[in-house]
Amino acid sequence: MAKSVIYHNPKCSTSRKTLDLLRDNGIDPEVVQYLKTPPSRAELVKMIKDAGIDVRTAGRPFVVTPKGTRLARPIDAVREIL
């Protein structure tokens, strides 16, 4: 099974709530602190495309699961890919 990933900022309350949501739903994601380890340009391009958003909107934490890619704002969007 493909790994789930959250691009996480531990100082962000929405990012922390999203990580809790994943774990509460039995998902133990790979946690990438994107401020310390930013995704590559190619990874960003793929996530933006997969999430169906524009570049301006992409300035928020991403969550990637085998069911899709979503931004964690609003947090309910992540429920679509659990």
C-alpha cells in the first residue's frame, strides 16, 4: 500500500489538527516538516496538480494518501481522502 504523507508545520494549529485527524483514522503518515525539508519543485508541481488547485492556493500544508492529495484547509477536505 502507498504511504500517506503530511507536509507539516508543528507551529500551525490546523496542521496539528490535521495530523491528529489522520492518526484518529488509523493513518500513521510520514511527517515531513516542510520548513526544514521542503519538497522539490517536481513534488510541488505534482501535489498541486493532483489536488486540482492553483499555485496561489498551494501555500498551505498538503496531505497525500493512496486516495488522493488535498490541502489541509479546510481540514474537512482531508476527510475525502481518508
